[in-house]
Amino acid sequence: GTVWGSDDRATAGVPVKIQRVGDKKPKWSLVSDRRGEFAQRVPPGENDYIVIADIKVPKGGTKPQTKIHVQKNERVDLSLHLPK
């Protein structure tokens, strides 16, 4: 995946958390690299995941996130866009 800042440029150093849909806590935590990219291998098999940019947001706001669906052992590319 890639994290994009409010200026539409790739953003480094953004904490990213990944969890299965329905889980209470994230299972994986990582940080975007100097190109704003991150990668995580998940167990093979069909499953849904939520990918969250773990940034501070104003009270009442929500963290940028996206839901993905993985089938078997496929690669999924995604983008997270940070708010302005």
C-alpha cells in the first residue's frame, strides 16, 4: 500500500495498523517507508481486513482507513489518503 498526504505526495513515517474485520485489536503494525509504501503478508485464504492510518485526528473524527478483501494468496494494492 501507499500513504498519501494532504498535498497528494507519498508520506513517510506514518504508522499503519491492519486487522481482520470483526477483530477488536490490530494484528499487524508497521510504518510507511521513505516512499510512503508499506507491505504486510497475511495468512493465505479468503478474508477481509481493515487497514488504518494510525494518526491523530480531531475529537469526533475518524482515522483514514480502507477495507480490503483477500482471496487465496493474491496481492492487493491500496492507497490511504490523509485528511487536510
